Amino acid sequence: MTLSCGPALSAVESLLGTLGVFDQINMHEPANAPGAGIAASVWVEEIRPIAKTSGLAATSALVQLTIRIQRSMQTEPQDQIDRDMADATDTVMNAFTGDFDLGSTVSHVDLLGAYGTPLTARAGYMKQDSTTYRVMVVTVPLVFQNVWTQVN
């Protein structure tokens, strides 16, 4: 048994693509600023074992994804930026709630934080390539059952 994040990451990319809110989707943390519009970037932030769902033969894992949603603060009208960011974030969180197992590629999304941080979004700002961006950083905890074999 091994942890295979590839199918889950593909499912996340597909899910985000169907939402119709992103002008760009990156499946990595980009070094350069995105183009115009609202961008989403996805990467694996943490991988760790889950004691509560592991047994004597196999260990389950929590894979925490980060999805950074960002938009330039130079976008006009500026009063619309937070509204658009909140709407995009709501759409993402609703999508993960509705596709609880990402097309059967994971056991489930840990929506309420049974194994740590729940599905969460936090607002902030970041500077990239001399441009300030409004960002929403979404934490998506994915549970994978029985991924590492325990050997005596």
C-alpha cells in the first residue's frame, strides 16, 4: 500500500475547473504573479498519519491541500474585490462539501476537522512581482484510509 495523491489532485483540478469562477488554475505554488482575473493555485501543504483511523496493519493519512485564491488589488472597482473573493471562496467550499470523496479518490474531506484543521478559509494580502493581491487561503484536509502497511 502507498499514498497516491495524483488521482485526488486531478479530481481537485477538475472540480475547480467546473466551478466557472477562475480565470487560471495552477496545480503548484507559482513563483510568478498570475494574469488578470481570479486565480487559484493548489499544492500539498502537509502529509501526516492519522492515529484515530489507523489499525494494527495499516496507517491512514491526512493530506492537507492549500488552495490560494488571489486577485490583484488594482482591480476596479475595488469595492467589488472582497465580494468576488468571498463568492469564489464560498463556491470552492460548497464544492468540497458537495463532492465529499472527490469522485472516490479519497475517503473523505475532513470538513469539520475530526483529525485536525477543518475545511477553512483565511483572508490576507500578498505581494508578488510588485503587485499586491487580495488572497483567500483555503485549507482542504483530505483523508486517505489504510495507505501505509505496518510491518513488524
